[in-house]
Amino acid sequence: MAETVIAAPPADLVADRPPPKPALLTRRRIRSATWQTVLAVALVAAGYFAHLNITHNLAASGLTIDFGFLTREAGFDVSEQLVAYTPKDSYARVLFVGFLNTLLLAATTLLLATAIGLAIGVASTSRNWLVRNLARVYIELLRNLPKLLIVLALYIAMVRGLPLVRAAWSLPGGALLANRGLYLPWPEIPVGTTALAVIATVWIAATWIWAGAVQRHQDSTGVRRPVALPSVLGLGLALVLARETGLLDIRWSMPALTGFNITGGAHLTVQFTALWLSLSIYHASQIAEIVRGGIISVDKGQHEAASALGLRPSRVLRLIVLPQAIRVIVPPLGNQYLNLIKNTSIALAVGYSDLVGVMNTAVNQTFRPVELMLVVMLVFLAINLSTAAALNWFAAWARPPGKTA
């Protein structure tokens, strides 16, 4: 009997055939959904039993969970405040003041730690022996020291080592440094706050649109147009036009010695300055090691190919290495950011009025530890989840096409 031979379809038809759509329900998806459901039920049950336990123990002591105290007068002052506050305000108000202080410390520390960590991380991969080893000494020394020790050492050094206000050190840019803290020049806007907000919004949107147009032009032609220079020039031109037409008036308030104190400018207390600098240099060592790991994860052939094309080392790093290292850097960097935000709670050691410090004072006055700890837990949870969501978005945006997590 003759054997039947079935001819295979042409290769071009097979290549053009769309891939089969994944099934709606597969064993893997069913198993994943089952375990997630079990975990969710377990967490809800654990929370419910914890609520019963806390309620029972409070009832045995004649107490109940009540958040009504938040509307009562706080009766104590805080050392630093970004919004108006007096001891006659409510506990909710003073907790909000502490929340803003925590946000300020966390945000400024994130920026400075990231900048220092990126510079040190790049330096630790340098071909220069001295630069590379100095960066390694910084990383290994600081990341193995307790952060509280760094905070206390810097705080004591600033309080005892810095001069009095009358002999404050003059820093570049008109800043002053004394044992009461750091005094910085600060812009004042007597006229045109709304106009400045509109200009900033339009500038951000225009920069975003221009960057997208530049990227599309580069993808189609291979020619890279500048982004930063037109953006900066556009912002400067908009500010000059707004000032010349009278829509905006920006003046600089400079710190100056007046009598026995310094007036003008922005004042960063010695507590805030010590926390900001110490947490920044500590977490910068952690971030530097993450950056180093991301850089060395890029294949060596990428460096060699870019050098063979005649690119300078700085352009190789900016255009070739860092864009590929981002997808390796971002996940552990997110963990480090969350760790940094939580570490702001050690501000109590130097008397900075952050959310945890305000909570401790409120607990001593109201005897409501459960309610206040719940508030603080929810606030930190919201901050950390928002930070994680922002980093996940950035990781998805920065991931090269065709790459998966």
C-alpha cells in the first residue's frame, strides 16, 4: 500500500501565521488564582482575629477603640512645621504637621542619596585605580556602619564643632552654616503664584511632548536632537516674558546676620540637616553598590562595540550602558527607597519632629497607643505603596522594547 505524504506549508506562511491566543483558563492560571485567594482569605482572617484580640484586651481594661481624641486640643508644640500650627490646634493637625516633616525629610534624602549613589556607583567601575578604590572604600565603610551611629556622630559634630551664629561660615551661593543649622537663599514670589504654576505645568507638558518627538525622530532617522537645552531655554524665555509683562515677580531672600540671629532665606535646623546628610550618605553607599551591579551586568561587548564606533566614555555610559542597566537597577533600588523612608523614623534620636516623634508625644498625653499606631502604620503604608507604584511605572517605562521583567 502506498504511503501517504502530507506536504508541509510554505515557510513564509508559517512565519506570517499569528501565534495562537492563550487559553482563558489554564492550569497555571487556576493554580495561581487559587493560591492568591487562599492567601487573601488568610490575611483577612488574621486581621479579624487580631481585631477581636485587641478589642477583648482593651475591654478587659475598660477601654475601647475611639478616634474622637483627634479633634481635641493637642497642647504641645513642635520644633519644625511646614504649615501653620499652634498648641491650641487638634491632634489631627499636629499629626499632619509630623506627616509633612516626614515627607520633606524622605523626599530630600531620596534625591541627595540617589545623586551621590549614582556618582559613587559609576566611580566604582572606573578604569582609574585611585577613583575606583576610593569609591570602594566609601561603599564598604559606610554601608557597614549603623545608621544611628552616623546620625548621632554628625549631629554632635555639628552642634559642638560649628561656630555660633555671629561667626557663621559663609558658603558658596550666599548660604550660611552655624550651630543652629543651614541657612539657604530662597525665592519669594509676591506676585504671580498662579502664573508660575501655569508656566510650570505647560513647561512639563511641552518637554514631555518634545522628548517623545525627539525619540520618534531618532527611531526613524537615527539622528538625535537635543532635549535638555531647548527645554531649559524655553523655561527661561517663559519666565523672562512673564516678568517683563508684570505677570510674575520673583525675588531672592538672602540670609543675613541681624543682631544675634540670621534672618531671611530658608532655615534648615541642625536636627534636619544632620538627619538629611547622614541618611543620604549612608543610603548612597547602598545605592552605589546597586548601581555598580547594574553596570557590570551589561555585557562587555556593548562597551567594546561602542568604543569601536568612536564614542567617548561618557557617552558610552549615558547612551549605551545606563539605559540597559536601568532594568537591573530599579527593582533593588525600590527596596532601598522603601528602607530609606522607614529609616526616617530614627529622627526621634535628635529631636526632629517627624510623624513618629509626634505620635510618641501624643501617646504619652492621650494614652491611645493603638489608635495612633494604626494611623502611623496606614500613613507609612500609603507612602511606601505610592513609592513602589511610581518605581514600577518607571521600570516599565524605561525597559527596552522586547525585554521582559
